[in-house]
Amino acid sequence: MASFIALSYPNLQQDPNVTTQFLLAQISQQLSNATTSIAGPSTQSPFVPPASVVFINTVWFLSLVLSLTCALLATLLQQWARRYLHIVQRKYAPIHHARIHEYFSYGAYRFGIFGFVDVLPLLLLLSVFLFFAGLVVFAFRGNHIVAYFTFAIVGFCCLSYVALTLMPLMFHDCPYYTPLTSVLWFIVQTVPRSFFSVLFRVARQLRWGAVRETMAKSLRDRQKNKPNSFSEYIISKLQHSSERMPIDLYGTVLLRTLHWLNEDHELEEFVAGIPGLYWSDALTTRNEVGAQRDISKILSTLPGPTSFHASLSWSIIHLAQRAVASSSSNTQQQRTQTCIRALYCIPGAIRDVLAPYAVGKHNCLEILPLLNSSESLEIIDELWDTPNHEIAISVRCAAAVIAAFMITPPRVLDSFVTPNVGFIGDDIKGTEFLAKRLRIGLEPPIYDRDNDSARLGNLVRFLRDTEDTLRDITRSSVYNDAPSIRQERRALFEMRHTQGFRNGRDMFDPQGDRGSSAFVPAAQQDLITLTLEILARDSIVNAAPPLRAAFRDVWLDVERMADPPPWWARGMDDPHAYQPVRLRDTDGFQIVTRPLEPVLRSLRLEARVPLH
């Protein structure tokens, strides 16, 4: 700026060369007039600088003054801020610290220090605009081609600045902002309110009865609830706008977050937020059917972190597995609880981690945090009465599998259990859990480990716990036209019976079409199937007669589920047009009966249960 002023300031004064030239011309003229005796002008007209030169120097001097003022204000504000922090951050007693902080905070608002902060960029903006104005006029004094190019660039910059100023007022998610934005917002908010206020007062003076009290109340409410600043206005608008954000945007954010996770503590922080995200009412939509948790669709499709090389379900269970090696028991318990609670909130996750155990008992080593920890039993007790159907089914399946694990411990577990990693069946919590689960109305309760009665009692308890779900699955092919669910369920069933899954090569990969709407119900049905496979694979030949009778009663209830529903339950008007469907031949009924065939064959003679 000083260099430009050094070039333009001399133009405000008369050029000494011009005066010298005038005097020489006058002497020459006088010498020539001595011979011709012709008089000429002997005085020079007073010097008046051009208007353009005056304008250029005026705006440039103003620009220089404003820029120096900005520098001075910035220095002062920095000193004031340091003084404020130095005072409020000193070590005081808590009560004195609160008082001093509030005292100086009130003083900052009282003396308007925030106004200085807002004025600083406005002065700098004015300085830049003044410099551009002088630059354009200065260019026109030299060369018009250079001036037109300069004017075009300056005009583009000005239009861009105007756009950046107006965009936050029209688009509330716009990140741009200029000092003039707050000024325009204040004008837009104040002028209409002032106009209608004056109009209201005039109307009340002219026609008192024509103005409703509701209008006055509306104006008072607007005046009372108006935001104090543009920032408060934007925050309130963002809160309303965020409620209308598409649910897919949350999926994009979660995917980006998972991509950058590299350490265990980072994954643990992410996993700890999954239950809160799942239960958040902000991500729940409602329709004529009821509440729909759209976030569950997003969670079911999330892949595992890139650096962990496994699906999200297995990344979480492996994170809990690594907590076993932690030196701190509190850290181990906290991480195990966090991981298991998150697994129940991810649709299909419990099915993913239990599927290998259904293939072979040796795979229990991969999911020990779920099967062999007191924290898992605490989470089951916590979520047992949840109103969410998806989580309730996962909890009941996990409880049945854990009980089967405790009743019949896999042999491979003997070489893994160490003094630091005990067997849950020997723990007081495990004993209480198993005793409570196998108390099925018999006195005394049967909960001895590793016997046929306990295994059959666990199976009976599971069938009782999931009776309503089994009924829905059995009749799903009648009431719902869901070929996609049946297709997805078959795909999940066949996938966990492939050679690659059995030998562990494909065990940790995502399974099924998780983006399909049929995935969640199909995964639930396959979870029940593999749970029944786990419960029915051990011997129950020597089970006690009371338990055989209990299983016979449960099985008869299951068979009654396969009876055709009455014509009025199908919503039909003509009973003669009703053709009952044999539910025993449907896939829904086979989900229950196929895994139970070993048990049915073992108890066929005494229970006399017909196989279908």
C-alpha cells in the first residue's frame, strides 16, 4: 500500500518540471517579443489536481489507515485475551475460581469485547475494497486495456464475495461466512419486524377492534424468541435441518470413520457408541405400522475396519478376545461388556459369531468372550426383557448356546483354560445362571453339568422362550408373501455349510446380502436354526422322564403351530373358498423340525412324536 501511495501522492502537487518549462517558455517569448513588441500572458494559472488523482489518494490513504488500525486492534485483542486467560486460569479454590471466571466473563460482555472481534474483519474488508477502487481508477489513468482487465478481476472478486455473503442466509448448511453476513441478517430480521410492529400500532390506533389479540401475541413471541446473533440463528436452523437429513448420510459418516480406525482403543470408542446410536430416537421414523429403526439397516451393512481385515462382527469379538491379555481386569471387563452389548445392537451379528460354533465345537475358542465370560451373562440379564424383537431373539439364542456350552464343555477348552481364564461353569455367576435357566417347574431343579437331562432341559427352555417367534416363522409362508426372505435364509444356511466356511477360510467374511430388506428376518430365522442345531447335537437318550414329558408337550405345541389357520383368520368372506395349506410342508416348519430330528429320533419310542 505504501508503494502505491508513493507513486500517486506526488500527483497531488504541481510537477516542478512543468513550472520550469513554463518559465523557460515565458523567457523565450519575452525575447521574441522584444523585436516584435507583441505582449503575451505573463502569469501561470493556479494548479488544481485532477479529480481522479484526489479520489485515488483519498481511498488509498483511508485503506492504509484502516489496515494499520486492524493491525493495532489485533495486537490489542491478543493482549486482552492473554490477560483474561492469565487471570481466569490461575489456580484458585473451586468457589473462587467460579466467581472470578463469571466476573470477568460478565465484564467481557459488558464492555463489548466481542464487538471488537466482529469489527476487526469488517474494517479489513473495507480497507481491501477501498484499495481495489483506487487501483481500478489508477489503472484507467495509465492504460485502458490494463484497466479493463483489472476491473474484470476486481468485479469477479466482488461478485464472489457477495455470493459468499448471501449463501449462508439461503443455505443453512453452507460453511461460508463473511462479516457482512451478520449485517445483512440483522437488516433482514429487523426491518420486517419493525415494519409490522409499526403497522400493528397504527392499525390499533385507527381500528381497535379490527386487530386480534393473537396478532399482538404473535408479534410479542417473535420479539421474545428472536435469536440474539447470526450464530444462534444458524445453530437453531441446523438443528431443524439435521432432522430432515437422509438416513444414508449417517451410513456414509460411519463408513468413513471405520476406514480410518487403526488401533484397538479407536475401535473400542466406535463400538461403545453403537448401542446409543441404535436406541437413539433421533434416528427413528414412524409410519402407520409403528416405529421403524432405520439405523439398524445402516448398522447391518457396515463393513469391518480396513486395517482389521474382518467383518465388523468379528472385528468386535476379536477386540474383546484381545482384552483377555490385558493386565487390568477393569479394562478387560469394560471392553468385554462394550463389545458384547454392541453385538446385540448390530442386526445379524450374533448369528455371524455363533455360526462357526454350530459347525464345530472347536470353534468356541473364537468366541470365548461371548460364551465364557460373566460379562456376557450380565448383558443377557440386562437385555432379556427388551421390547425390541430383534435383540430379544438374539439374547435368547445366545443364552441357550451359552447354557449348552456350560453343560457340555468342548474338550478343546481344557488346553486353553488357564488360571487367568477360568471356566464360566465353575464361576458363581455361571452356576446361578444355569440353575435359573434349567428350573422348568421341576422340584428339585435339574442343572447338573454334562448330563442328558440338563441338555434336554436347556432345549425345552429355548423352545418355550421362542414360542411366539417359532409360530410366526412357521406361518410366515401363509401370511406373508416373502420369497426373498426364504431365498436369503437358504443362502445363509448354504453359506455356513460350504467347505470354505468349515475350514475357516470364509468364516470371518461378511455373509448374505446385508443391504437387502430380507436380510434381518432371514438372519433371525437362520440364528434360530443354528441354535437348535447346537442344542440338539449332543446326546439326550438318558434324560429323565419328566424332561421327556416336558419336551413331548413342547413338541405337540410346535405341531399345533403347523395346523392350518381357520378361514376367518385368513380374512376371507367365503369359508367354502378356503383351501387349507399344509404348513408341515413349508420351509417355515422345516426350520424348526430339521435341526430337531436327532432329538426326535432319540425320543421317538417314548415320546411317540411323529416325524414329518
